[in-house]
Amino acid sequence: MSRQLFWSSRDDQMDSSCLFFANRKLKLLMNVKASSAPAANWMGHWLMVPISENPLLNSHLEALDQESGGLLTRLREAGDLPTKAGSLLHVKGVTGLGASRLLLVGLGAPEVLSTQSLDRALTAAFRSLTDKPNLDVGVVVPPAAILGSKTPLEFVSAAVTAANLGSVGQDLYRTERARHPLAALHVISSENMASAIERGAILGEAMNLTRELVNRPAQEVNPVTVADRCSALAVEYGLTCEIFDVPRLEAERMHSMLAVAKGSAVPARMVKLDYRGAKESSSHVALVGKGVTFDSGGLSLKPTDGMLTMKCDMAGAATVLGAIVAIARLKLPVNVTAYLGLVENMVSGTSYKLGDILTARNGVTIEVLNTDAEGRLVLADVLCYAVDQGAEKIVDLATLTGACVVALGEEVAGVFSNHDEWSGQVISAAKTVGEDMWPLPTWDLYDDLIKGDVGDIKNTGGRWGGAITAAKFLQRFVGGKPWVHLDIAGPAFQSSAKAWREAGATGYGVRTLVQLAESSVIDL
Ligand code: BES
Ligand code: MN
Ligand code: ZN
């Protein structure tokens, strides 16, 4: 029996829930409407009103205050206005306005209002409402004076993204969900906000796509179903999609990646998604994602606690998918290719073993010291392939090491690079969108730690500097091209909720990649 036959018979055994998952279209959750009526007259369940710490700047509150019989003045005099960034006050039973419920949202002082604090205040505000279904929520677009360096258009885009993020949680399989989509979001402004609404929705929906893929369990999300989902999305958004099955991956000599998949009943896939928004001569950026749909550790088996959340180990792949869908929908004038390296790291009689020597696509031989250091084995071949396809600049995203979480904590990604200018661009894109990341060194001295005894390199570098030695391993496969590796093991998936985000998948990285695509029109 050829391996091909074996794999395809497995494909037929996917149960119907998997097929449903794989063929799903990106559901547009949010119905967003523009409303030019005065806020005081707007009728709906909740009227959301942003408030500055500086009372003199709150001119948009005057009409609301008057029509509500001085409600806001009384709150201010009692010291009850929530003016600090991210603080909220829910007021019910309001009379005199079209809406009987107000949600006052503090933005703090305009001078220090950042993208991150604005996003967090708005997402917290929406999360606080979406425990009930079918709400009509109006959001008042505040005057530029209270937004500091942000514009009303940026406010609207942030609000629409926040409404999307705040209305879906990780409880996708609960009979009674904790979060519900809005009936509609009404953007209340006398200006035309259409482009900002569109942008906000595209970003929010892309992040929710990433989150959904990460939050769904490995029983549904495996290399085959993710690849199928990619091809459905590619049709929907005009991307070119190429799916590499096992025989093709063998023909491409991707034996490092294939070794990881050997223990699984589900075959490996690589997905290549092309978006061409610029002329062919302009520079070509590759986004590479680690897509280990479940990481049991393989024969170096993880203990239960460490394995529990390992459905999240394809977050890098889900992030590059979300990003390229958003880039395509925004029609950015760039050329981007996303590569998803999809495998399941499992235990069986066919698993790859400790001591095995793998030959990667570029001929580098790898000693397997630990089958749980599998992400780098997958990325090795995918990075090589991207380079061979003519990628001029590369960013990879991977839930690669626990060591990175030890170094930087759960909220911050590690940045590793061979090129200061390109990493500077990635870091500045992240800063613009308010995603925290921080660089760690990739000096030559770390190469010693992964030098092989039997082959060229080992797949682990021992106890010290674990996030860095993983990055140094990857660097062997980028052919000297400008490359940035983002270790998102911390921020991709969160064990507990915060006021401003759900627990589970976060969608971290999507906004940075979209921003990077927008800014990388500036060529190196
Ligand atoms: N997927 C894990 C890394 C991870 C840990 C992601 C925690 C998200 C949260 C990765 O494949 C892994 O197992 N890494 C090992 C590497 C070690 C064996 C060298 C680790 O970090 O322990
Ligand atoms: Mn692992
Ligand atoms: Zn892993």
C-alpha cells in the first residue's frame, strides 16, 4: 500500500463536524451602521460615550447632559465619572435621551492615550455588554480633542474591531454562551466614517478567524482541515492557494517537517497563499507560521499540564492566515505570501525518535535530541521553501518555546532577527498597533550550543537560552535573507481573561502583520 493511499483513506474518515469546520466561510458577525442623528436622540439598548480625564475637552457631553436633565453634571460633581483609561460606568434608567442606558467609557488624558489603551478601553466596554444577546449599541464618536494623537477615524476603526473581539469568546461549544454578537453597532457621527468602519471590521474579523482556529480543539483542527479551510478562504478573498500533500512534500525534500508528522494518523500539509497587490517587481514578503495542530511532545511526551493547551500550537499559522486575509480585503499595494507548516506531533509506532538524523530541504542534517522541539523542525523546511520561492523579507510566527514565556512573560512576544532594519520595521509596526514585543540577541556565540555531534545541528540547545537557541536553529534555514522570528508562545493564548480580552486565543500578531504590510511599501 502506498503512503498516498493510506493518507487519502484517512482523509475520507474525517467526521462531518470536521468537514463543516473546513468549509466554513468567514462569517460576518457584525452589522455596523452609520448614524448621523444627534447622540441624545439615538434609540437603542446602550449608548456608549467616551470620556476624557480633562473636563474642558468633553464638549460632546453637553447635549447629552442637558437632555438627560443634568445627569452627567451630577455624576461629575459626585466624582463618579469614569475618566481613567479603561474605567467604565453603566448607568441604567436614564430619562430624556433616546437610549435609556449609558455606558461611560474612560479614555484618560489625551496626551497619553495610546493605541493600546484605546483598544483596551473599547474592548473592555464591549465585553461588558455582550453577555446579553441581540443588543443595539450606539457608540458616540468623540471630538478629536480628547483623542490626543489619535483621530476620530482611528477611534471608529478601533471601536469596530473591539466590538468584534468583545462579542466572541472561547466558549464555542457551550450550550449557553457567555458572549453574544450585537444585533447592530451604530457609529454615531456627523462625519463619513465608512472607510474606518470597513477597516475596523476587516481587522476584527481577521483576528476572530485566527482566534476561532486556535480555540477549536485538535479533534477538529488538524493539518487536513486547516488546509481545506485555507482553500475555501482563498476562493472567498481572491488569494491563490496551493496545498502540498505528503508526496509533494517528499518531492520537495521537506524531510524535517515530515519527520514530525510521522507519528500522526493525519498527514502533514503545507499551505501557500499568495496575495499580489503590487507589480511583480516590487518586494516580496513571506509570512511563515508554525502550524502544529496538536503538540503532544511526541515520544518526549509532555506531562498533562503542559499538553493541556497544545491545541494552541498552530497559532503562528492561524495568525499568518488571518493577516493575509485582512491584507487582501484591505487591498494593500504589496506582494505577500503566507506559508503554513501544518503537522500533528503525536506518539505511535511510526513516530520519529530520539537520535534520528533528519535531512532538511537545504541538506542540513539535524540530530533529534527531543521530539518536543518539533516546531523548529517544521519551520526549517518551510523557511527554506519560502527562500527558494524568492522571498526577499521573511517574518515567521511560532509558539516555539516555553523559555520565551519564562524570559518575557505571557503578554510579550520575543523578537529574533538577522537584520536590524527589518526587525526595526517589525517592532515599529507592533508599536503602532499596540502589540508588545521585545528583542533578544542572536549572537554567534549561541551557535555553539546547537552544534551537532553526529549531524550538523541538534534540535535543542540545552537548558540555557532556550528561546535564543531555537531562533539560532531557524536562522540556519533562511539563507541570509532579512528575517524576523516572533516567538508568540506567551501572547497567542491566555489562561485567564482580562477586562480587555477573552481567555484563550488572542489573535496577537494579526494587527502587527497588517501594519507591517502597510509600512513595508517602504523598501529596504
Ligand atoms: N509548543 C511548545 C512551546 C510552547 C510552550 C508553546 C508553552 C506555548 C506554550 C514547543 O514545541 C515545545 O515543546 N518547546 C519545548 C522545547 C524544548 C524541548 C527544547 C519547550 O519549550 O519546553
Ligand atoms: Mn513541542
Ligand atoms: Zn510545539
